[in-house]
Amino acid sequence: MSRDEDDIIAQAAAWHAASDSDDMDWDGFTGWLEADDAHRRAYDEVALADALVGEHRDALVAAIEPVAANDEDVVVRPRFASWQRWAGAAIAATLVAVLAVPQFMQANPELYETGGTARTIALDDGSSVILAPHSSLRIEGKRQERMALSGGAWFDIRHDPSRPLAITAGEVTISDIGTQFDVQQGEGHVRVEVAEGKVQMAASALSRPIALSAGKGVYYDGVRGSAVVAPVATDDAGEWRSGRLTYSAAPLPLVTADLSRYAGVSVTLPADLRDRRFSGTLVIGNGDTAI
């Protein structure tokens, strides 16, 4: 590991430790996270390692703590060099635990699927997901921190810096610490709209992640590997829950995917219309009509 990588890990550990403080500098933390992709990766690794070590602390201590053979054994305080070797062993054991625990102590994946109606999913930490009709959500991780979405969903996530959430939808990965946002995926396109807080969206085709705050949305075109960020009314995010769909220059393939999911209307787009965009509001209140 290079000195720069060491420094980033140290910074991530410092931010993670500070997150429990009442005077945590959340603006500074957000700026640090968004300054470099390596910062977010390092923070995620530190948070995961801390959570795993905390959960399995007793087993780790038992594995590395020296045990006296009998009551007459003499405990000798090690010199600095010996302490370094012991600390190195402890760190190595911890790293082994961090790497190995997910392999044999992973919680069983949870799979949720919907038919013609939405479903509310309550997460263990008090967060919730409203899974849209004709959609599926796979949840993995001991802390339910990894999700894979096909279709649409509204996310209401509790703030917890030690549990960064990663959601994949098609080719897109959305990272979140705590916020409210909507995700719609279909026909190679993904739309993310943020009603509260901040999220980060990334895709391998994009040169860098995109940070979205409340009142911002992004359309990702999986065919072209491009993304367009635009303002959205926070009340419009996830409004499919109340029977409406509002669009602003949305790709037509995404609109037709929504019509199929929410109104049961099947639309086949001719090739020459797939690049067109649509702005307006569709009323899908009873699932039988779209106006």
C-alpha cells in the first residue's frame, strides 16, 4: 500500500470515528467523500471492517489473546519490537476476519417481487423501501447494505455513516448514507430523483460518479453510456405512489417502461422514436388509464 493510500485510509478512519460525535462536521465529511472516488471506497472499507470486528470482537480476542499455561506462568512485558510483531499479528487476524467473515457468516439473500401492486419492505434498521408493481429487489449483506433493483422503488433510508448502502439498477450503482430518493429502471435507462439528502450515482461508462442533492435527478442512458442531470420538484420524486408520473425531457423508452409497470399499458417504440424525449404528467391512478 502506498503512502497516499495509507493517508486516505487514516483520513477515512478519522471521519468514521468522528461520526459518533455530536459536533461532527457533516459538510466537511460530505466534501471529503465527494472529492475523490478513493475516499468513498476507503470509508466504505473502514465502516465495514469496524462493523465486522465489532460483531465478532469476542472471537477475535480469543484468537489473538495469549493464554497462560498455568497460574505460575510469568508474564513478561514485551519490548517495542516484540509488541510490533504482536500488533502485526492482531491486525493480520483482524484483516483475515474481515475478509473471511463475509464468506461464511453472510446473511441469506432476501428476494422480494411484486405483481400488480406495490409492497412496503421494512429494513432491520428502521429504513423502508416501497417496491413498485412488477418489480424485484434482492437484498444482501449482514446489515442489508447491498441491494439489486429491477423495476422501480422508493427508498427512505435512515442516516447511518457506518452502513453505506449500495443499490444496483441495471448498469448503475447508487450509493447512499441516509436520504429519500426514487429509482426507476427499464429498457436500458435509469432515473434517480432525490427528495431529501444526497446520493451518488456511478456507472462504468461514466468518467466519474455524479453527486445528487435534494431537488436533483439524473437520467442515465445505458445505450449511449451518458447521463443528464436536471432539477426536479421534490414532491414529484416517487409520485407514482399517488398515481401520477411527471417527466421532464425523459427518454421515451423509460416512459414506456413506466407505462407498462404502473398502468399495464404495453407500448412498442419504433426504432426512430427511441431517441425522442417526453415532458408532461401521466395520471395512472387506477392502473387502467394513462392520461
